[in-house]
Amino acid sequence: MFSKVRPVFQTGKNVRRISSKEVMEKEAKYAAHNYHPLPVVLAKGQGVFVWDVEGKRYYDFLSGYSTNNFGHCHPKLVKALTEQAHQLHHVSRAFYSNVFAEYAEKITKLFGYDRMVPMNTGVEACETSCKISRKWGYKKKKIPKDSAKIIFATDNFWGRSLAAVSASTDPLAFEDYGPFMPGFSCVPYNDLHALEKALIDPLVCAFMVEPIQGEAGIKVPSEGYLKGVRELCTKHNVLWIADEVQTGLGRTGKRLTCDYENVKPDILVLAKALGGGLYPVSAALANDDIMLVLEPGTHGSTFGGNPLASKIAMTALDVLEEENIINNSFNMGQKFRKGLEDLKSNQAVVDVRGKGLLNAIEFNSNILNAWDVLIELKKRGIVAKHTHDDIVRLSPPLIINEEQIEDTVDIIKKTINDMTK
């Protein structure tokens, strides 16, 4: 166990402790108000736990939005970061890098694609996939110039760039940010009939979808949906982009969520956990007939594929494959949902759902507000986050063990039951 942390600010010769109140006031004063954080100031993390500046320990049930799949400060990842940082941390792809070449080979072979393009964040990799799809549409499908269309699912979330909000159906994301990207439209999620109707249009070059919708509230599609997407995209000569930024790399109990239906997208997007929680790393993967539409000078990233990112990503993939992470996510996820099953008898609870360790509890907002639940969970030693006003996302690091699952299930159940007595 770790001792209580005592973080400090250095002010000349004087050293003083800081309080949670001071940190929150400072952020409120100097940072843009584009987040509404849970009122907890974290200063330390190890494994599935985080500590606040006063030294209180919490279970981390957000995992940095599926970024910390391997827990906080995983020794192999920290070692990889520090060793590579001492050797060569950044050169742009204006030069070759021995580390990037090794990383490119490793990730493409692991996921079964010919090529990858490295970026930094999920939104960049998704936008890269949209660019590749449009160019493929013009070069290969022979769509007339500047008329390519991309279809998305309603309630999608893949970031907050202008392209991403152009695809959004959430007013919080798109309101006051127009005009929007042309050629973007949406069909209902988990609706193959609506999808086929849209894909009939010969101007459509791609369909992008999350296999499980994260920010929408951990929406799990019907069995057969992903297989149907694959069949329809193949039938209509449309690229399927699978946004596995949140759902990939073991989060849902498989290497990829697409693996549940044994289907392979044309373009696979990975990020978040690919950087092990230590560094922003993302990638889009595709085969030659798609990826080679990119030519020198047509797309790039200053930091994408740098040696530090490449080393960390390779290590993250090693940890994923060598430390039983995927099986643990599947097994602990089943145990977690089974443990929460009897909450469905509580009139405040609409649903408990998920796959692996990507889970959510949906509440009847007339009885319980998700934010109030989060505040009470924090008091009892769990930090998590909500999606919308009625859904609490529950996604701990994938290294969580059986004893910790049982402990957190007890805390969550007691919290909700106590709040609805």
C-alpha cells in the first residue's frame, strides 16, 4: 500500500501543501469552463486506485475514458516511457525511426491489416479515416469530385473537432459551431434497414460506427448488427470504419468488440489505451487498396508515430497480450454485471448493461439523478462519471481482481439502495 500523498507547490524557498478547495478554485479561475469535473482533486494513482491531495483513496471507475486499461503506473509502461525518453523521444516522420518501423509492423500484424497511419488522439484517427474514405471514394469508387458522403450513427461520439461535431446529433456538441461539414448524415444506430437505405446512394463512400456506443450511454447493439453492417458495406461497396477508440484493446472482453461477431472493418480506429494511459497515441489501420490512396504530403502529424509514442504503444500491446488482460476483462465484467443484477428490482434503476468492463447503470431520472449518485459514490470511495443526466458509466482498469469487483459491487449497490429508501 502507498502512504498518504502530500503534494506541494514550490514557492521560492517556502513549501506549502495545497488543498482540494484551492486547486478547484485555481482551475475555475484560470482554465476554460469546458468541463464540469467531479469535485475530487487527484494527485496519485497505482493500479486500480487513485488518491486525492488529502490522501483519500478511491477506486477509479472511469479509467480516463478507457485510456487506463492497464491501470495507473503499470511498471512495464513506465519503464518503456522512461527508457525511450532517455534515448530518443521525438523526431518527426521527416526522418525514419527504428522504433516506429517496429511499431508499425507489430500493430498491423496483430490486427491483420497491411498498413497503419499513426496519429495522436482518437478524434484525429477518426478524421484521418474520413479523409482516407473520401479519397478512396474518388480514386477507387469513382465518386464525382467533391460529392462523397459519409454516414454515421445517431448518438455517435468521436470527439469535438468541427468534423466530429458535424456528425453529432447531440445539441451540446454541435449547437453554435456551424456551418457544418458537408456530406455528413446519420442513420439510427442498431438499425440495418435504415443503414441499407442510406448505403444505396452511390455517392456514399463510408459508414463509421462505434461497435458499442460509449458517450451515448454504453449502448450495446442487437446480436448480428455488426455482421449486418459488414455485409451491407460489402454489398454496396462502402468502407466500414469501426471506431474502437473506447471499446478496443480488451475493454469489452475481446481484443476488439468486432471480434464478438468475427467481423473485420475496412478501417479500424484505435486510440486511448493504445498509449497505455501515459501518452496520446492513436492509429487507423487498413489494407493496401485503401491505405495507399495516401501519398507523401497529403496527410500527416508532427507527433504521430514518434519514437516515444511508438515504444509505449508496443509495450501496451505486449501487456494486453501477455498479462491475461482480455480474459480478465471478460470474466470480471460478467461477475460485475451479475453482482449488480438485483439492482434492476429497484424502481430507480432502468437498466444495468455492458460488455466486459464497459458498463453502465441507467436511472429513472424522476427518482435519481446520475450526478447525485456520483457524489455519493465519491464519498464511499469510488470515482466515476456520467453520460447524460441519467446514466453512470462504470469502467475500471482491466486489471481489477475478483475481490475488488466484489467490494465495488457492494459499495455501488448499497449506495443506490440507501439513496432510494
